[in-house]
Amino acid sequence: MRQLATGSLFLAVATLGLPASEPKKILVAGLAPEQVAELQAAAPEARIVPVAAKDLVAHVADADAVIGTITPEAVRAGKKLKWVQVASAGVERYLHLGSPELRTSDIVLTNCKIIQGPEIADHAFALLLALTRGVAHYRDAQRQEEWARGGPPHIELKDKTAVVIGVGGIGMQIAVRAKAFGMRVIGVDPEDFPYVPHVDEWVRPDRLDAVLPRADVLFLAAPHTPASDRMMGPRQFELLKKGAYFVAVSRGALFDGDALVRALDSRHLAGAGLDVTNPEPLPKGHPLWKFNNVVITPHVAGGSDAVGRRRLELYKENLRRFLAGEPLLNVVDKQKGY
């Protein structure tokens, strides 16, 4: 064997006829061409392969990671997969409702919690203010070209109590806004949190019933897991303070839809703002469509002019970390489901 240049690892590999290490193959689904190009520019040492979600299985066998989405079939076919980054904050369709293989595998799952906080919190307050300031009523009058001043009573939020169920990336942003409105904020969450100025009081989910009678507004912002499924049932709606508002922006499966209808029909609740429903999509003829004191949007709170850039920056940073062997951001505890 001829003498190799000192310190030249690449020359030694080439001379011995050994293959250089293959670049990591990263599948990306659901990204625009310019976003794919930005990812590739941020990680030139990787091979970024755009695919349609329906074509994941055909390309995943030798992939090291997937960014955008995943399916049970792709998990089973992806024998080399080490990391999956999904575009949503909620992951129940990938774990509890999707692939048990992903939940029990060594594949690291990361999500878009935290970055999907500001816009959803804004939407939660848009729903609430539409009710407390009579905006929904006046909008209907506007369509009739009527100067209808005799609307519902206007409610101040200052000095009212907000109970926020789920104080994660979304719930913490709701708490920030509630505090800015002068509200007292009670956070309901299974995790321990250090002191934060936006939350006045913390309770565990097993103490939810104790704080519901104090809620002027209940914000539902928790992830859907087996533990949180229908956590707002008939008993919980009965315990809510009479005249309270109910605002749901995370998952409809966290509340009993029939119990909500009864609480509105009996006028126990002053109103409800719903970006998520149970069932979802809400079918035609459902009683919730008929209430004047209910504002419904079709699960659109997660959209904004800024969230796409935040999501792409998270993808880029996590891709950099993955290639460098560093800890990833927004790692999901696959057993807890968030």
C-alpha cells in the first residue's frame, strides 16, 4: 500500500477504495419548494427529499428522519428512522389514535408546541371578546344594515377569573393575555412550573372541580390524551360558575358536546367560543349552530401570518441539532402524549 499523506483522512479513504459516509436522508412533506430550498441551504451536508404525504412509504426505507408528518405505514417501513418532526402541536393522531409502533419505538418525536401559541391565544380572546362585547350580535345587525344598540350586556374582563386548563405553549400565551386584561389567572396542569407572573394560582387536574365554581371564563387549551379525554363532562359544566364563558381552542375531544349543549340551553353558561367541537367537523343540524351566544370557527386558530416562519425556523434548528447529534427542541414524551 502506498504512503498516504499525513493527516489526510479523506485521501486515505479514497486510496483504500472505501465509500465515504452517506449524507443523512431527510424526507420533508407538506413544504413549499422555497421552504425545501431553505432547509437544504441550512443543512448542505444533508440530502433533503421533498415528498407528498401519500408517498412517504415509497421513500422512507432508507430515510434517517421525516419532517412534516408521519403515518403508521411509514413508521413500519422506516427501518432507519431516528427522528420525526410533525407540523402540529397536538400529537394524538400520531400516538394514541395512530401508530402504536411510533409510541413504543426509539424514534424521537418532536412537535410544534410553543410556536403555535401566540396566534391561538389571540384567537381565544377573539372568540371571548366577540361574546363579552356583543360583536357577534352587532355583526348580524350590520348585515341587515340596522343600527341595533339594544344588544347583549357588555362584560368587563378586569377583575374576572380565568381558569386555563393546559398551561403549555398555548395556555401560557392565553395566561399572558388574560393577565394583561386585568384578570386573575388559575392554571390547571399536571406539570410543575416555576413562578411565572402571569399565573396567580396553580392546581393539578385532580383539583379541577374545586376551581370551576370560581371561573368567569374557562379556557380549554390542553392536549388530547387518554387522561384528558372528556375531562369537561356533565359534572364539570354543572360546577362552572353560572354566567361563565367557555372557550375551547385545543381539541374538541376534551369536552362532552352534549353536556355543553345542556349548559347553554339551561342558560347556565353565558356563552361559548369554539374553534374545536365534539363532534368535529360539526355536522349540519347540530344544536350548537343555533345558539346566538355561541361563536364557532372551524379549527382555524392555528393559522397566522407569522406561524409559518416560526415553524420553518424550528425545523431548521432541529435539523441542525439532529445532524450535529445535539438534543432536539420540543421533544414529545410519547407515553404522556405531549
